[in-house]
Amino acid sequence: MFSGTKQGIKKPLLALLLLAAVFPVLVAGERLTLSATEQQWLDSIEVIRLCSDPDWMPYEAIGKSGQYIGIMSDFHELWSDMIAKPVKIQVTGSWEQALQFMQQKKCDVLSSAQDLPSRRHYLSVTQPFINYPFAVATQPDQQFIINLLPLMDKTFAMVKGYAGVELIRSRYPDINLRLVDSARAGLKQVEKGQVYGFIDTVPSINYQTLKHGISHIKISGVLEQYYSMSVGVRRDLPLLLSIYNKAITETHEVERQRILNNWLSLEFDYKINTTLIWQVLAGVLLLSCLFFYHYYTVKRTNRQLQLANRQLEHVSRRDHLTGMPNRLYLQEAFESELERYHRYGHVFSLLILDIDHFKRINDAFGHVVGDEILKRISDLLTQNLRGADIAGRWGGEEFLILCPETDLQGAWRLAEQLRTLIGQTDFGIDKMSITASLGVTDFRDDEMIEDCIKRADQALYRAKHRGRNQTISF
């Protein structure tokens, strides 16, 4: 039902469709039940014209051949099948042109939109179907960010025309924003020190940094503001808005997870024994067999959904490059240790490790070699830490290690062992040795975890300022 080509998207198996027809299980993709007025209006058009952002992966993009790809592409293909009407992508050169096409009525639907006052004269939005938090990407040596209020003297980049710009400005009216043409342009400005940070959603920042080899940055904070994705519909098409709201309501959680799996690099395969299916279908007149297979199918689908949820939870807390715990995972670990500290008085310390002169390595040997070094160091940390320690990629070339039941002196000894180990390891780069600097601190009474992280950052900065390849504790 989707007009246009698309790469890398899994199609539902015929056997699964047969099961859905025989057994009354809630499976997304079934034809919607529309009112007579809605169906009459739908019958009066040939296609639904869709406008999208041509460069906003992993959410969506328009390929060189005009194919529509990304998370939103999967959702719109699913809804096209449910509505039983083809959706045709209208190729645009930018997000701003997509908004212009909507105002000029060259498109009926905007792939993803927010309910903003500046758009209400031509655009209505559906109920949300995905929510993602905003994050801030900065250079690795910048401090941990809880909110943007203390940083109103800094300059942040955001992609122009995005609803996120208005959402952030409504929360931080005094923020100094520099609007750029793409996420890549904004991240490059951060890497070059032309702006303090780049604001976008977590999946978008992760995807763009990996795609373009921008490794000399880190996600320094996840904000409280969320981007709630809805479908935009022309204001003069209220029946189409009603139809899309019904499609979103009827989209089953199994399908939502399947779509996210496609673009989070998860392999979640519904393995169905086709021989058994045909045997069951052959015996469809036997009521007892139908009842038993219906029960079995529902139970198996629930198990698969639980597995998908566990896989998605794992991916959301893991760094895509190294497989180590990421910043979100580490923040949860901080909270757990903080609770143990206040309840039982159990001390803990933390280390921040930074690879020395990592930008030189990328410049001299390329980002592929830089990525391999990050992977090797993550392996060294994983293999040489104590069982209770938690190590993760803090961002860019920085790693953070949380040490439960460890005082400042013990954490310093561990840091020195790791520093020596890295310095003695052959990374296979001619005429260049790899070293690391470390900042160490322990958690103290009457402080926030952010204060502890900031103190470790300051110790790391002191170590690098004094010549690198050393450990400083505060």
C-alpha cells in the first residue's frame, strides 16, 4: 500500500497473516473500521500525499533514489495498510520545504509534527505515538548537565525549522540558539568548538555521530523535555485526522516494538513453524484444536513481546559502539549507590578516564582506527575491573567507572592500575603509544551526585593540564 521503495524493512510473514485471520488475536495491520462519512471521503481520493524530513535519521530520510526510509517510514507503511489507501511520498529538499508544501496543500500529511501555535492555522496533529527525551551533546571535557538554566551564556545549535526549537525556547526563553541546516552540521560545530552544545533527541544524536564518525563529543545530559511524535494533518482535512487517530489507536504494541527493532539494530524474529500452521488450518473444523492453538499463539506472542521489551531496554542502556553501559545506565547506577549510601552508609567512589590526544589519533589514522581503540579499551576495562565495579562509556573518548564499597585511596589505586595497563598495551599503531588520564573522587555527605561527577571532571582536567598520562584525585 505504500507508494515508493524502501530498504531494510522486514515484511510480515504470510503465515502470521493467516493466523491473524483464523484466530481473533489483536494484530496491527487489520483494516480499520471507519464511519460512513470517513469511508466516503477516503474513497474520493486516489492517494494520501506525505511530506517528511529528508535527513533526520534514524526517524526518517529520503534516499538518493527517492526512497523513504526510517522509523517513520515503517509506521506510515503500516498505517497505509490499515487505512487501505496508498501513501505517496512527496520528495522535498529540506524540512522547511516540507512545511511549505503543507501550507501550499501539496501534501495531505506531515510524517511527524508537534502542536505549535505557529502552525495551527494550517496544521492539526494526532495523538502522540512515540516519546523521546531531548539530550545535549558537548565536547568531552564539558561538565555534566542537569538543566540548561546555568548555561544561558553559552551557545547551543539546533536544526532550524524543527518543533524542538520552539519547545526548548518555551522552556528556556533566554537561551542562545544557533540554527543549522542539519544534525551533522550542528555536531560538527560542537566538535570544532564553535558552539557549546547541540540539542536533539537521544537516538538522533547517537545515529548521526556514528554515521559521520563524530567521536570527539559526548552526551552530557538528558533533559526533562520530551519530543512527543504525532502525525501532522492539513487543518482543512478533519476526516483524515480522525482516520489517522483511529490507526494510531489500533496500532498494537507488538508492531510498535517491531518497527523500533528494525532501526535499533535488534534481530527479533517471529519463528513460526509453517508445517504446523498448515496442519492446524487443515483441522480448522475441530473446535478443540482451534481453542488450543489460539491459546498457544497468544502465549507465544506474549513471550516474544516480553523478549523484545527486554532487548529494547538492553539497547537503550548500552553504548552502540562498544556495547558498554551508557550514560543512562550509569545514571541509574548512581541513584542506586546513592540510596545505599544514605540507607546503610556504604561509601563509593568514581573514576573518569579520558584517552590522551584522541583527536590526533582520529586525524592521523581515521575514525575507523579510533573506534577500534575505543573498543579495545572498553574490553580492557571490562576484563580488569572487580566484580562489583560498573564501567561505561561516558561520551566521546571518556569512560566512567563507579566503584561501590571503595574509598578514595582504593579508587586511586585502581585508577593507577588501569592507567598502567593501558600504557603497556600494544594497540597496533606505529610510532604512537596510547595513554590515559584519570580523575578520581569519592562521594561525600550533603552533596548531589552531580557535584561528585563535577569534582571527578575537575580532577581529570587537572591531570590533563599537568601533562596527561597520570591520575589526580580530589
